[in-house]
Amino acid sequence: MALSFEYKLLKWGYSENNGPKSWDKWYPVSKNGKRQSPIDIKTIDAQKDPQLASVKPKYEPATELNIENTGVSWQLHFHDPEISSLTGGPLGQEYKIVQMHAHWGDVEGAGSEHTLDGTAFDAELHIVHYNTKYDSPGEAFDKDDGLAVLGVFLKIGKENPEFQKIIGRLPELDQVYDVAHIEESIEIEKLLPTNKSYFTYPGSLTTPPLHESVTWIVFNQHIDISKEQLDAMRSIQTGCGRKRHCLVNNFRPTCEHAERQIRYCCD
């Protein structure tokens, strides 16, 4: 899950030299943390909690949005937190939307960060929210209860019209840090699965600085996108000069559970 607010100084990435295996050189929490993400969600071990309520995502149509090539993903920036309200489930406060982005692989069946019983999906969408008890996302993103992220598995199937409003602008992001404007209204709830059953656990950002500040809400049901839509993400360029290449496999491998409890809410 990418949340960084400044990308130009990044020393990490997903290549052999600066990928997840080397992150602990600069971010010791990568190896020493107790609630690192993502994880393999073992459904047989997830405890169905009758006291765990349904999560309540409420979004108004979002307009005048910017999408950016961050060099490690595409990212859709939300400048008006008042269009959203995320409550219920494991959350003790109201959370507001900050951004969304995705992670994907270069082959079918690999690309999601979380896995279910050891099985990966083609990609994973992250919708990032911050706790309104804090004054801003910047203040919240390193606090234990600072962030809540909705994780949505993406699988090749039929074309997703709402997702296409985002993906259709990717050709405009030819260079790292390029930004495109989306004039169409984005209806975020159409990017969520119909069935809202979910797994939840205390975790972290899945990209540096890897702060252990995320309450993860990972939906059990995936949503479809087309192969063409997935290929559009795989075509995003990263790097510069002769080192430019397609951005693929921008996902962190799963981390140890570290005795964390995974709870399950059946919608």
C-alpha cells in the first residue's frame, strides 16, 4: 500500500537492487516489526466474530480528480475528504478517503499483495482512509490507529466500466510524476464487491516507510476487470532514460503473521 507524499526522493522500488528484500537496509521495521503487511489470510484460522459489525463505506461521487504516475503505481488523489465516510466494522472512529492505488503482476494469478489460503489474485486495489481524530493524513499515517485501508482483489473477467474511467487516463502518464486530470465523476462504491464480507487485522503500510498504522479490511469477494484493463496498468512506465521500463510486479511478498488475530465478518 503506497502512501508516501513525496516520491522524488525514493530509494526503494521493486527491482532486484531496491526491492522488498532490501528494504530493511533503510527501514528496519521491515524485519523487526510486529504487524507488517501484507499477509496470507488463512480462512480456516480466521475467527468469525459475531460482535464484528458490517463495515459502512459511504461515498459521494468524486469529481475533479488527479491521477499520478508515482513510479511505483498509479495513484488517484482525493482532495475533498468530505465526500466519504468509512465507519463500522473494526473501526472506532470515522475515517475519510485520501487516495487509491493498485498493485499488480506480470502474469495471471500473481499481483495481489494479500493472498487467500496461499492463492494470489491478478491485482489488488487499495482505498486509503485516515482517522478523523487527527487533523490531517500526514499526522495520522504513522499512528497505530491512523489509517484504514479497504483491500479489493482484482481478477481478470469482464470489463469494469467504473475502473475504466481511471485506467483510460493511464496513457497520459508517460513519465514518472506525470499527472492527468479526470473530469468524469468516479463512484467509488462501484469499485467495491457486492458482498461486503471481509477479513480484518492490524497491519502496516506495504511500502516504505512501512509504518504499522493500518487497520486492514480485506474483502473476501473479488471484482472483475478485463485483461485489457490489467494490461493498461502493466504498460505504465517507470524509471528514466535508458532505464525506463514497464512497471510490473509492484507488490510486496506476504509477511509473518506474528501471532496476530485475523477476524472475519460475514455480510
